[in-house]
Amino acid sequence: MDPIMMASIGAATSIIASALSAAYAISSCAPALASVSSEKPELSSKLIITIVLGEALAIYGLLIAFMIISQLPLVTTTAEGSRALFAGVAMGGAAVGASVGIAYCGPALITATVERPESYSTNILGLVLSEALAIYGLLIAFMLIA
């Protein structure tokens, strides 16, 4: 396969999987946040992190896709094309995993915080660790591209 085509598929995989992952995480957390905002608006600013971390997944995928595309003129061998492809797959796959965690932990964090606001600092751990999965993929993708 043409190395530039392989790199282009990597860039597309990165942004498509990451954007869909962000949409899934946000669509799972936003309704819970909206209902809490109407009942306890003072918690909205604290709980918006569930939406922000979901959107970060798309930003990570965009960053990797942009890096791959900016290096397309330098991709001349199959090895370079493969590394770019796998960088996109690593980022996209990590975003999918992170979105599942965010979609599960985000609404739980919101519900628990409404019931017991003092539990926020403990309950946010699941959300943050879910986001860390995407950061791991981002770092591996950086290493593959650089």
C-alpha cells in the first residue's frame, strides 16, 4: 500500500474515532448535567468537567491527525506510513476506551455530587482515570509520529 495513503488513513482514523468518542461521552453526560443545573445551579460549574473531558477526546484526535497530515510530504517509506497509521489507530482506540469510561463515570459523578457534594473529590477519580486512557494513546501516537 502507498505510504501516503496509509498515513492518511491513520489521520482519518484518529479524528473520526476521537470525534465519535467525544460525541458519545458528551451525549451521556450532558443530560445529567442539564437536569442538575436546573435543580442545583451552584454545582454546574464544578460538574462541567464531565463535558470538558469528553470534548478533550476530539481535541486529542485532531492534534494527532494534524500532526500526521503536516508530515505527509516526509512519508516516503512503508515503515513511515505504517507508523502514522498506527499512531492514528492508537489515538482513536484510546479515545474509544476513554469515552466508555467517561460515559459511565460522568453521570455517576453528577448524581453522587448532587446527593452528597462532599463526595466530589473522591468520585471524580473514575472520570479522571478514564481520561488518562486517552492521554496514554496520545503519548504513544506522539512517539510513533516523532
